[in-house]
Amino acid sequence: MDQHLYREFTRKYYFRDEHGIAQVAALHKDILAAVEAGDSDRAAAEMRKHWVRMWKLVQDGDGTNDAAEFSFFMV
């Protein structure tokens, strides 16, 4: 991930409060569990959840994020 984008998400969304941290931890835990189980379909589905959450933050964020500039999310 682009470092500017990573910093944007961590500063404004992921580590903003305990709820944001808990959501990120749960998403990553589910992705890791699927990978460890060797379940590529589930891992892909969990990654899609993660990207959907990130996309929603870009679209519905607080209006001050720079992440919307990145075509990375247009995939």
C-alpha cells in the first residue's frame, strides 16, 4: 500500500478511537485465520470485506481525507 495512503487511513480512521482499532483488528484476524487454514476462497472474501471498508471510508469519510485522490480504489 502507498505509504501516504496508509498514513491517511491510520491517522484519520483506524486509530481514531477504540472502535476503529477493534474493527481493523477483527478484519485482519479473519484474513489471517483464512490464510492459515489454507482457505483461499475465504481469504479472498475477507480481503474483499477489508477493501469495501476502506472504500467506504474514502467515500464517506470526514471530508478531510486525501485518500480519494488515489485511483487505487477504483479497481
